[in-house]
Amino acid sequence: MLRRGTTGRRAGLAIAVLAIGAMVCAGIALAASDTIVAGPADSFSQATYNTDQGAVVQFQNNGGSHNVTARQTGPDGSALFRSPTVSGGTTGVQGTQFLSGGDYAFFCSVHPTTMSGTLHVTGNGTPQPRPTAQLSVRSKKLAKVSKKGILVAITTNAKVDDASLVAKLGKTTIGKVDGLSLAAGQQFATVKLTKAGKNKLKRKKKASVSVTATIPFGSPATAKSKLT
């Protein structure tokens, strides 16, 4: 029995190795990329860096406060890809995993006149799907909203960090919640009203409100509801 198990494990390992080799030969290798390097002077180490589609590019800072910020705007209204500003160490440049093949200009927002470069995304690999969200406002009663806030159902296709919700009455913001961490699938969040928002709703017998979700690296999503 022991010999048979050992043989089976060895055969499984051999099949796995052969499968990986076949994927590499077919061009379906794991996404890889150069590391963008900055410092200690206020400059990047080279003008162009390469990455395969689907990879989160790493940013290594060897001194000073620097970041990597795309010049192009993404669907969320912020930089198409970006890293936090760091004073040393290595961090991920989030957003690069969603890019298709092409050239993308970037710079350091702390030193915009001396630090710029190009990220070249190859045709290898596959871009990761951008996060998406669908909203549904579940609240229907004015009195309940004034006391407890606006209940919103959010359905996402992937885990999302640092999302936000903004509730509006017409063009006026009446509530907001920031820093939401959302799991893939459906979950619920409540947008608490500001004092001014409560006062505006108190004067009404019915109202139409909207709630918009900002999804980092994805398109915003909006839902509306008539309160009575």
C-alpha cells in the first residue's frame, strides 16, 4: 500500500510538472514584471519598465518620499494605477493588474518635474477583470431613514477595499460612508444621514434619493429610491 501511494504521488508530481511545462511552451506563463525603482536621488532607475498583463507591478523606493502615479485617469476618476507614497521599502502599484497591452506614462506626484517614466505592458498574460458593483436601495420609508439611515445592498464581483457610498437628495449630499471593505457577493451597508440631511428630509412627505458607490479601479454604481 505504501509503495502504491508513493508511486501515485510521484506520478501526480510528474504530471503537474509536465502540465506547467506545457503551459509555458504555449505562452500561458504566470504574469511577470520589472520592479519600478526610485531613489536615493529624485529619479527612477530607468525610463521604461516592462510587465505582463495581469501582474501587480512592485515599486521599490531606495530613499526619499516617492510614489508611482499614472498620468491617465481610470474609471473611478483617480489615477489609472497608483502606489502609496513611501519613504523606503517595496509596495505594490495597484491597478496595473487590470491593464491591457500598451504603453502607460507615470510620474511621482511628489517630484513631478524630475521623476517620470513609462510602463510597457506586453501581450503576455491576461488582464484581471476590473471590480464591479451593483446597488439596490432597500429603504422605502422616510421616517425610518431619518432615524437609521439608508440601507443599501451591494453586490460585487470581487473583494473591494476602500469603497465609499454617497447619498444625495437632488444635488445635495445627505450622507456618506468611507473606507468600506466589501467581500465578493452581496452584502449590506447603511449610510447614516448628516444632521443637515435629516433636516432636509423632515420637511418632506416624499423624496427621491440616490446612492452612488465609488469602487477603486472600477466604474461607479448608482441606485435610486422613492421614500414615502
